[in-house]
Amino acid sequence: GHDGSGLGLTLKGLGAEFTELKKYPVMSGICSKKGVKVLDDYMKIIECYHALDLYLMTSREEGGPKSIMESMSSGTPLVATRCGMAEDLLVDGANGALAPVGDGGAVAGRALELLSDPVRLEAILGRARRDVMACDWQTVGQAHWENVYAPLLRYIKR
């Protein structure tokens, strides 16, 4: 069998679950302890996404995740399960792909579908980048100012 000695793995994350996750690749034999690198400079995350051919977000439950927006903004094709923000941000087949939670076959099928047509993929990636800009802080901040704070200040000044 493969001893994982030549395989490298870069992980990012926080919290107690991440502390446990960091142990898994070594314990399961996926790679050696030397092969596990923890991304300690968040600003290098873009390099990680640019190294990917595809990003799979296969969670069963999510409060986000931010990785959906990171993938969309970096130009990395994305297949996500229908949980968390995925259905809020992704238009299935237009700016990424969605699959049912727990259905690995559907995830794989959607991944092959995305990667099989380079011309369509370029259009999907362009739309993903445009669509995720709605989440940019300048856009969100401006909308909050116009729709919440400015009307509130006008009301208070009456």
C-alpha cells in the first residue's frame, strides 16, 4: 500500500474540530506528519485556491462557509452540497454546481460536468466572480448605509 510519504496536505481552519482534523491525515496514513502543513498566513489562501483544479465543499451542515466565497472570487470551479450559504450564493450550473448532501456520486458527477466543457467553465467562473462581488464589504457596507443607517439618521433628526 501507499505509505503517504510523498504526499503533502495543506490545511486551514480554526477551533477544536480543526485541532482534531489536523491529526487525521497522519493517523489514517494519508501522509506523514512532515507532509501536513497548516496554513498560518491567511493572505496566502489565494495561492492555495490557484493551485486547485476544483474545490469541493461537501459538508453536511454549515454556517457558511467562507470557502464558497473564496473559491468563487479566486476563479476556482466549485461544487458544493446544498447546505449553509451554498444555495444563497450558487446558481446551479450558472456560477458553480450544487449537489445533494451526502451524495458523493452526485458531487463527482457535477464535478465531471463542470470540468468537461472548458468554454462553459470559463463562463461559469466569470459569473461566479461577478456574483460574489455582491458580498464584498464595500458593496455590503454601502447597502447598509443606504438602507439602514441613512434612513435611521434622517428619522432621528426629525
